Amino acid sequence: MKVGEEFDWSVTAVTALEIGCTCRKEFQVRAKSLRQAALKAQKKIKKDMGGAWQVRAIWWLDPGREHAV
């Protein structure tokens, strides 16, 4: 890791339907920190998803991870 380096963060957003079910969408943002990733996710939800969604989870996508086969 280098100072100021941006990382990929995976965001899960959910919304509740009238019958109690939840819908889920997942997308990625690039940010330097978890806080910045959360702010970018909220901005994307307001701009692209109509604002009716809420962030449920955010996790860091490790660039050194091994890909599943």
C-alpha cells in the first residue's frame, strides 16, 4: 500500500418492498478510505438509483486476492 493510493470497494445496497422482501444491488467504487467509499456510494445512490436505496455493507477488494477458478 502506498499513501494516497485508491482501492476498489464493493458496496451492497438494499431497499425494502411493501411486502417485506428486500431487493439488493451490488456495485463498486474507487476510494482511498472506507469513509470516502461510503460517501461515494451515497452519492451514486442519490444520483443513479433514485435515492430509495440504503448502503447495507461495504468491503475492501484486496488487489492481491486470488481469483476463484
